[in-house]
Amino acid sequence: MPALGVVYGLLASMGGPIQVYYGLMGAAIFCGLGTTGIVFMRAVSTHFTRSLGLALAVSRSGIAIAAAFLPIVIFHTIGRLGWRGGYAMMAAVILLIGTPVCALWIGESRPLQSAPASRRPWFDLLLNGKVVILCAAVALTIGPVVGLLSQLQPLLTGKGIVAGTAAVLGSVLAVSVLAGTLITGWLVDRVWAPLVGCLFLIAAACGCVLLLPHSLSLTRATCAVALVGITQGAELDLAGYLIARYFGVADFAAIFGLTILTIGLASAGSQMAFAFLFDRYGGYDLPLQLSVAAFALAGAGFLALGRYPARLLTLV
């Protein structure tokens, strides 16, 4: 996190050839990966058992809250101080707020009883059937959702929604993502998590079906965006919970990293697929139908995980 703050500080003072910008942005991505959910969800997983799902959800809700307010702050900062001031403000947030909070308040408890004594090699994880099923199910969930959201604006305007109204629906999406995160966290502490995943997949499938008509009413479009947003907010938290439940915390980061890798590949592929199929067939109906099929496969994958391991996640 301090390294990321330094990178933003360098962006604020950069000059010279464009290659400097490319290098600093690459460094920002590299350092930023160490501040993602892989780190914090693992730490949270060592502290909570019965309320693990809600704890993971609350830990990720900060992303939605920051996404709602930080762009406004950055916008006004750039308006007063220019783009250099915007980067400097981001560096200040990381170095003066994020880093001290992490250093003073965030740590790991003792390992969970269900965690193996030593970490398994990557090759063993890749051959583990449940790891493969989990990665595939999450990728088949989030990939189509990202593909849909990447084309949401032209999709809505192409089906009769005014451009300004389509932009406003972005706020509906943000609220629904936060709601999906918190609802999922509360549910998985009380209901078998794979079943919760299936319920949210049904919601996403319904959202895709609502978007199929050639002309959309505002009410129909709002419901569709909300259903897709809820699923987007639900599935990554669900992935973290399932990893902790089925595999413990010793391999949490490795398995979560594999999950993120498959999500990234699926998201990139689905965005290109949505765009290609639109250019090929002149509409988004086929991508929406394929998304529903992907959600069905993902739901079957979640259910195939079976019961939780016999050893419960209890702190020693």
C-alpha cells in the first residue's frame, strides 16, 4: 500500500516521454494487486466463523462506498488543482488513511483448525476437482455480468432508453451491488452457500430475460439493472466464503488468486464476445441468451461442490 501511494505521488509529478506514464501505470496495477480482496478477505477469514459471510460482505462494502464518494472528491480536486492535484490527493488518501489503518487495526488471528498444516503446491490445487469447479462456476457468473455491464449503456439506448436516463441507471447499479454484497453475507451464514449462489444466478438470468424485448420501459430496465447488479455484488463475496468453508485459510490466497485469474480471463472474453456478437448480428439478444446459459452452468457447478467438509471452521 505505501508503494502504491508513492506511485500515485510520482504520477502527480511526472513529466517527459509517454513511456514514463506507461511505466508508472504498470507499477500502479502491480502494486494495486497487493491491496485487493485477496489480502483483506484472507485476514477477515481468520477472525470470524459463524458470521464469516457477513464479515466478508462488510469488508467489501467499503469498495462500493468509496466508489460512490471518491470520484466526486477527485472531480472537485482536479477542478481546483488540476490532474496533478488529483493524483496527489489519491496518494494522500492511501498514505495518510489507508496505510495507517491497515498497519494499526488489521491483522490475522491464529489459523483455523480446518486449515492444513502446510500449503499445497499450485499443481495440486490445479488438479483438485472442487477448486476447478469453483473457479469455473465463479468465472461463468461474473464473466457474463461484466460483459453485459460493459455494453449496458448502448444496450439500453438501443432499446429505447434515453441516454441521460441510462446514465442515471448507473446509480441503481451501484446501490444494487452494495445490496447484493450485504444480503449475500447475511444469507450464507444461515443458508447453504452454493444454494445462495444459485438464487442470485436466477436473479441475473431474470435480469437478462427482462432486457430481451426490442423496446424497454424504464421500470423494466431498472429492474433488470438491479437484478444484474445484485448478482455482481454477491458472487465475489460468495467465492471468498466458499474458499474459506471448503479449503480453510492456508491455501486461501492461492485459490482466491486462481479464482481471480479465471474471472479476469472470462471477463475479458465476455466483453469481446458481447461486442463481436453485436457487430455480427446487430443486437444483444444472442449474448443475453448465452449469458443465461452460462448462469445455468454456473449454478450446476455451485451445487456440485456438495456438503461442507466435516471439520467445521472453528478458531483454536
